[in-house]
Amino acid sequence: MKNSTKLSGKNVLITAGAQGIGEAITKHFIDSGANVAIHYFSSAETANQLTEYATSKGQKAIAISGDLTKEADANALVAKTVEALGSLDILINNAGSLVARRMLNEMEAEFWHKVMDINLTSMMFVTKAAAPHLAKNEASSVVNLASLAGRKGGHPGSLAYSTSKGAILTFTRALSAELGPQGTRVNAVAPGLILGTSFHNTHTTKESAAVTTAGIPIQRAGNADDVARAVIYLASEFDGFITGATLDINGGVYNM
């Protein structure tokens, strides 16, 4: 990929940027000439490999671990990012997990709060810490990772996850109005079935994936690069007019 004139030299923070969709997003930013801060929770080896890849291309990069459900860790992540890169232009809120499938009659308060904290509260913590730094630029951008499950409600057992991802859609719209005056655009992407990631390898059976794929108009499942390209587009449109929007990435199986 040739360096984008808009992204070359930009400073980007990607949460959960060393696995699955996050890894693909990080690679695309690096290949577009950006400097990257790669947050990870358990994927230290991949995070360090991505850091080495970026530095080999002459770009700044740092790998930072942290539990983003803790506000102190979220604050430290942003502080270390700005210290290493010098400033912050783009925030990609990618961290999230289904954790496990639980039906309503199996739901426990502890599990519900855990899923909400991982997917939603962590996003609020990181964005709250990052917003003052994003405001220092004439144009900055936030992209939040939602999900088709937030549109449709997901498959059985994803009640907590789907609810949290639906909330991200509203979080995105509300935040776009709040941060617009400071020059920060806020958008989201809502991926559908994205195979080849640990998420679906863990939580989606081959049979379920086959049934879902058969119902997709373009007759294939998505991949992490499909999502990364969309994130790059939304993040790089610095002087654009798109904010408060959610871009659906699902092969046409659902649209609105």
C-alpha cells in the first residue's frame, strides 16, 4: 500500500491493536505511513512484532499493555502514547469481547457488568483521556468498533454483547455532537461475520458460519482487512463531513 498523504506522519492509538481486526487495522496504519501506539492485553509478542515493523519503516511505534476496564490504565495508556509519539491525531477504539454466550435465564450481574465494562466503559475511559489531546489538532478523528450484533441483536447467547455494541452506536452519535466543536469527528464501523479472527474461532461454529455466509448477498464472509480498510477511510477523512455515522461492513446481509 502506498503512503497516504493524509495519514503519513499522523499519530494513532489503536486499542487491542495486536490481534484479529485490531492487528489488521494497525498494519494498515503502518503501511499508510502513520506512527502507532499499539495497546494490548495479552498479545505482547504480536504487539512487539508490529512495533518492530513500524520502526523498520522509519516510523514511531510503541506497544503498551493495560486493562482498559480500569480508568487508571486507560489514562496511563493515553499518557504513554502522547509521550512516545508527541501528540494524538486518531483514536481507534477496538477493544471488546463477547466473553461467553449466556442466555437471559443464565445471566448473572457480574457477567453482565464484565461485558459492559470490556466493550463500553473501557471505550469511555480511553476516549475521555484522549479527547483533550485530540482537541489540540485542527482536525482529529475517533473510530469506534461496533458490530452487526448491535444492529440486529446477534445470535442467541449474545444478549450482553449485542446490547453493549448497540450502545456504542448511540455513544458514537452523542460523542460526535459533543466533540464536533473541537474539530474531532467520531464515527463507527459495524462488522458482520468476519472470519479468521480469534473472536469467531472461539464463539462461532463452522456450521453457524456456513449458514450465515449462505445468506450474505455477495456470497462470502468478511475478513479483517475488509474492516481495516473502512476504518482507515473514516479515520483519514480529516477535513471531511462524515461524523456520527456508522459504516456497516457485512456484505449486504443487513442495511439501513
